[in-house]
Amino acid sequence: MAVVPDVDEPDDGAVPLNTEERSKARNVPSKAVLPIIRPSLGRQQTVSDTAKVAMQNYLNHFLGNLDIVNSREVCKFLEVSKLSFSSEYGPKLKEGYVMVKHLPQLSKDNREISCWPCQWFGCCSNSWQKVWAVLKPGFLAFLEDPLDTEPLDILVFDVLPVLRGKESSDTKGSSRLSLTDQTKERNPLYYGFKVSCGNRSINLRTTSPGKVRDWISAISDAALKPPEGWCHPHRYGSFAPPRGLNEDGSQAQWFIDGEAAFGAVASAIEDAKFEIFITGWWLCPELYLRRPFDKLSSSRLDALLEAKAKQGVQIYILLYKEVSIALKINSMYSKKKLLDIHENVKVLRYPDHLSTGVYLWSHHEKLVIVDYQICFLGGLDLCFGRFDTIDHKVGDCPPSIWPGKDYYNPRESEPNSWEDTMMDELEREKYPRMPWHDVHCALWGPPCRDVARHFVQRWNHAKRNKAPNEQTIPLLIPRHYMVLPHYMGRSSEISIKSTNAEENHHGHSRRNSFSSESPLDDIPLLLPQEADQQSSFDLDHKPNGPHAHRNHHVKPSVACESLLLTFLKSKADDSVKDTQMKGFVDEVDCLECERENLPEVAQFSTILVDEQRETSDEGDDDVATGDGQVGPRVTCRCQVVRSASQWSAGTSQTEESIHKACCSLIEKAEHFVYVENQFFISGLARDETIQNRVLDALYKRILQAHKEKNSFRVIIVLPLLPGFQGGIDDGGAATVRAIMHWQYRTISRGKTSILHNLKEALGDKTEDYISFYGLRSYGRLSDRGPVATSQVYVHSKVMIIDDRVSFIGSSNINDRSLLGSRDSEIGVIIEDKEFVESSINGEPWKAGKFSHSLRCSLWSEHLGLHPGEIHQIKDPIADATYRDLWSATAKANSKIYHDVFACIPNDNIQSRASLRHNMAHWKDKIGHTTIDLGIAPEKLESTDDEDAKETDPMERLRLVRGHLVTFPLEFMNQEDLRPMLIEGEFYASPQVFH
């Protein structure tokens, strides 16, 4: 360890006094050292080696005295602290005392020492304070002294902006701003430097030019020298590099619909040992993560969090603070309920609209991160209305699956109050719920830690803006294995020991890596230990993901049991651990992967899976095809991408890596692009209003395929109507109509639309290349209740390319989500490394295990296929699949729904007059109906050989297969759907809607 001589700095903050005597004595060892060193000194040629051994012996003897070691003077001399050798924060780099000016008032001992006239007369109003600075590969932290572990402040390194015009090898004609620079001090006795990253700049001071140079060099080497460091942008301009280029533990698993995803999240929370991070657009503490809710009451979110908080787990929840007059998600209510759970639950709401001036944009990410080991991201918020199964039922009377306000249909009504969440908002006997289709995923390994780093950035940014002086809200320190990008070799995480059950008692309030269990743990130096002597921070890693349900006495439903088997099968078959870097970029330590004992429930489920395999008489491989709600956990290449800016994450520049990634994936697609999204609002190259270019990428790729005479398909699945309250013709539904305007402007209406431009270039062949669809479901509202239908609200944000690459995230296809400066979003690009035999357009094709299984599972749900029919959709672009199955099913289902319900939207209604006539007709005919004509008559009238017949509508509806229907391209095409002068939305910025 290199120790910097401190002769030119008697104490940081004091005026340095250099004397000739001190300079002469600089390298003279103390009398305590000589008796140990002198006997070892021999001939001249061996003096260096023997002196080194002698000094090591002396230091070992010295460090054996705990009274001496546990002192700030020794920490200062050796430049070490409690964070120095904690592996979770990275290798030891530079540390030492510096002076800062921006922090709140500390103790008098840390104040700058001024000259005595200034102290006497008070003519110097100096707020400089002495703090201990700790430099790690991904951050610079400031502590009150070396023995502290809670940072006073932390600067997390992020991508630096580019200065144009300066040559640089890594930026191709441009140069990045410097992370740190020397500053000029008015007092010649002091020397300063500045560290700038994101939207922050911190001035520091020390007492010699040599120390300034050392700090600048060390900071630059840590953050800028490695080309894969955090201050350099990566592919697509992302803050995070591609992971999984080698065997680094990067893994992913998909979940379709809320039942599968929420069950996995609940299991992960139950397995949490130390930290849980949660952020979302909307969060409901009373949400049940498992159903039926009356038998699984312990799975309620607030109950799960309370149980873990009482065990000492630290829980950090970041909520979006909405504009209350525009949204009714009541984040203040959620915050109060969460804070009442336990003191270990910390909650922040952001942004503060008045101080930030941010009113139009939202935090739209949906994240759950547990112990830095597993994270969940995608389209699902932990809130009401999101839990659903692949059946997408429209009714639940009497309630067993969706209690109270969880029986949710925003087209009919948005609750005005969330105070009594168990009270119904809708009359279950009259109104259907709106089924919810979504896709989520879990990540392990380095991509999980990249997501965790992003959360830390957002949390610290919100903390500084919302609660800078709130001591109960801490700043978070990013962990080493999520700070350091790495592309090298296979490694395995250090096994983390689980804490004994006796330690998880009610009285625990805080548990961290510095809890003392023996005298040796009091040593602040925390010298490196052997791999089998881990700190008490370590916990028992579960390499196979979230565990099965803990409520063994409750038998899950058939559907839930089926998805659980698939989920646990991936657990039981997996033995790959996540990775952790133990050194810097070139110090990768590979450990042997070990097989851990599976918990009893997992072993039992593995047996059931094996039995299921043996009894299966079908030829389809459910792991390869993803037959179910839970996909296989696979090794893959992953890259985390996001939309982030100064207001949302405190970054120095806007990041739109999701937008760049989606456009790039489309441009490089060889055979097909499959999209599911909540919105589809985009622009062509010449569009000056809509700025994102997803549409332009699709348009150009289709033209290229037509020019090359290649088969190429683009399939897009969207909601049939925006999920906002109000009938299409209602006075208060201007938001619904405005969103419809922007979507039809993108899809089919006017010169800005893709179908208009493609038909000009391709004519009738346009339908061979691109088509649009929606989802719909039906059922009885109760045993003897009416037959109802509702759109299945497509909320997933998924793109699948060629069955080899997938994007899953929180971002919609619109400017709000993709431009980076507006809503905050996060997603992941997943590139397959494991392949299965498949076909594309009749030719053999190596399909990715993750992407292929995800698409096949989605399509089997939408088409209503049974396990033995999955082979029909393995080739996604063949005419037998695209025309004869996919398109034909959508058209047949749409006709049946129109015959039974005449539901809205449909292509036969093209004007407000037609809409009003149709609504009046059906209301007169059946008495009661829904806002979108979703109630069927008791009997259907039909004519057969000139004889009138009445049939049960359910007989006709049983011919519906799956949920797929065509998207009504002609609906309301004679109307201008933009807000009118008399509507409040007319005076809002159009950017709000697109």
C-alpha cells in the first residue's frame, strides 16, 4: 500500500509549516521500528528485500494492537477507512481528508482553522469543513470521519457530455468534459480542485499542490481511464454496457400477465435479506400479490414489506408525485400507508412540481430490486387493476380474485378516493372489469446491478431535492459489482452468508456490512480476508431466483400451480451464480460455481415438473416454446437502456438509449418485428411535430424488404381504445379523443401515417408487410348475470426481432417515453445466446430460447392455442401462420364480437352521428349497457331459411378463439378528434398527449 508522506500537511485545514528539520527527518524510521528492522539488515544487495519483510513484520505487530488501530490518526496515516476493503464497494483507491464547503454544519472539530484575527473579529465567514473522502471505481463519497459508514454526500459517476471540435480517439472528433479540474484559490496557502458529474459540481480544497494533482489523477483514472468506465457512453448511448458477452452470470426470465409476475415478486421479497428497492408510477400498499386473496392474505404488499422490515431489511420506495388535478393515483395516501409500516421503510415522492417546474412529465418506471441479486422490470406497476391471468376474465362476482377497488375499469370510472380500498368502485353485476395484458421480466447478474445503480442515482437525486436535511432518509452508495462494468471471464459471486433466524427478531432496526459480532469486526481497516471469511454483510445467494409460495398449507389454483411449476423448473435446473468483481477491470477472480441445496418446496416442485414431463403426450418442448405464463431462465446478453435527464435522474445530459435501441433493432431486423405497446405515436423523417423515429425505421425497413423482394412482417398489437375515463362522444373525454387522433395520425390517417405512405409505394401489398391488432375478452359477470365484453388493455411494452432479440421495459412508443427529456423510463435489450431449432419462411432457423419462447407464449394466449398446437406458430412469417392462422383468427373473432355486441370501436362507426345512433339503438334494445357497448342481449336474433331464431349469445361466443381481434382502422375517420376550443385540453400543450 502506497502511503503519501504528510510532512507538508500537519493537519488538513491548518496552514502548512515546512521546516528544514522536518524535511531532513522525512525518511528516518522511528525508534520503535529500528529494533525490528536492524537485525534483518544484511549485505547491500539484499537490503531492499529484507527491509520489506521486516516492515511487514512490524506492521503486523503494529496492527495487532486494536487500541492503536481503532484511531483516526492511524486511518489518516494509512489512508484507510471502514469502506476501504469492503468488497461490496469495490477495490481501495484513494482516500484522505479534504475540505468541502457545500455540506451542512458539522462539528467544530471539522471546521476550517482560520487565523486568530479572523476568529477574534469574525471578519472571515468561512464554512469550509474537513471531511474524509473515499474514492471508489464508480463514486466519490464524503464521510465525517474514517470510522463512519453513512455518507454525508456522494457523487455517483455518470456519462460526461461531449465538447465538439476537440479530437479524441474515443469520441471521434469530440472530447468529453473533464470530471475534475484544478481551481484557483484566492488564499495562496490553499489549493483547490472541482469534481463535476451529472448536474452537480463540488469544490474541494487541500493544502498542497501535490495532493491536488494526486486527487485529480486518481479520480480521472478511476472514472475515465477504463474505456468501459461509467463516464463513457456505451452502445445506443446507454449509461450501461452490454452484459453477458462472456459468462458473467447475466440471465433473464419473462413473465406474462400479473399472476406470474406478482407471484415471482412476492417470492423475491420473501427471500430478501438486506435491501429492497421499489419504484413505480403507481403503488398500492393493499395490493395482493397472490390470489385468491382471502386465502393468501399474507401476500398483501404491505404485509410482505412489514415482515421483512421487522427482520431488519432496509426498504427504499420511490414514488411518482403526480399532479393531483390530472391524476387520481393519490401517491400521498400510498406514502402515508407505507411509512406507517415500520421505521425501516423509507419513502420519497418526486418530483416537487413547484421547485422543479416539472408538471407535464412523470416517473414511469416499474422496478423491484432485491439484495442486488434479482430485479424485476417491465410494464407492471404494483397497483390495482394489474393482476390478471391468461384467461382475462371480465367478471368476479362474488369477489374472490379482485377485491374492492382492484376490480378496476378506468373506461367506466376512476375512483375518487383510495381511503377504503376494499369497497367496490363498480357494480360487479352491471359492469365488467377491464382485463389487463402485460409483460414483465427478471434479471440476474450484472444487468440487475446496472438497474440498481440507476435506482441509486434516482434516489440520491430525489433525496437532495426533496429531503436534503432529513436524517432519516439516507443517501445510497452503489455497490461495487454494480458500479464496475466488466466484460471479462467467468466468475462467481462470493457466497453471502445468511443471518441466523434468531437475529431476525422484531427489535432489529438496521443491518449492514459493518455490524459488529466480534472484536475483529471493530477494526476499521477491514483488511482483505480469504474467500471463506466473509463479512457479516454477506447473505446466502439463491442462484435459482425467487422461491415458491411460502403458504404451504394453501393449495394454489390450477393455473397458478401450472405457472409455478414452470417457474420452479427453471430454478431447479439452474446452477449458475451471479458474478461479482473482486478487483478492478484487470483483476477478475474466477471462483468455482457450486450447486446449492434447493429448498424443500423447490425440490417437491421439481418432482412435479419431472412427472409432468413424463406424462406429457405432446411433442412440443414447453421450455423452448414458453407454453405458459413463465418463461425459461436463460443465459443471455443484456443491456439496460433508459430515458433519463436532468430533472428525472440528475444526469448532465439527456439519455434516450431506449429510442436509439428500438430504431437500431428495427433497422437490423432480417425477417419480422413483433410489437406490443400501450401507445403507438411516432413520426416519419419529415415529421416536425412528432420527434421519435420508430415509425420511420419501420417504414424504411419495409421499403427495403419490398425492394429486395423479401418476406418481412411487422405485427403491432395495441389497446382498442385509450384506457381513460369517458365515452368517445362524452364531453369529458377529450383526452381519449386526443390520444386517438395522434395514434390514427401515426397509423392510417393523413400524409404523416405509415399506411398512407406505404400504400402509395406498395399498393395492395401493404397488408403483406404490416398489420395492426387488439385484444378482447368476454364472459358472464355473475352466475346469472349478463354476458359482457371488454377490451383486454394492452399495457405491455415489448418488441421481438427475428425470434432472437427482445426489448422489455416500461416505455411506450411516443415522444413522452422515448425522447429522454420527458418521462423517465427503463428497459432491457435481451439477445439470445441459447438457441432452439425453428424455421423462418419455411427455412431452418436458429431461434433464441428467450425470444422465441416469449413470442410463442404470447401468440398462444392471443390465439387460444393448446399446448399441442404450438408448432403451428413456430414460423411467424409463413403464410400458413400469418394469413391462415393469425389474421384469419383476428377477423373471425372480430365478426363474432360485432354480431353479439356491436361493441365499440368498430369500423362501421365513422362519425359522431353514427356513434350516437348506435348507442341509442342498443340502449333502447337491452336497457343497460356499458360505455363501449359491452353488454349482450339475452337472446340473439338470427334468420335461417327465412325463419327467425333466438339463440343464447354464449353459443356464438364459444366460437371465439383466444383474444385477438383486428384494430379498427376506419373507426371515427370522418371526425376531427383533436380537442375543441371549449374543452380544457385545447389549452394544454399537445406534448402531453404524445
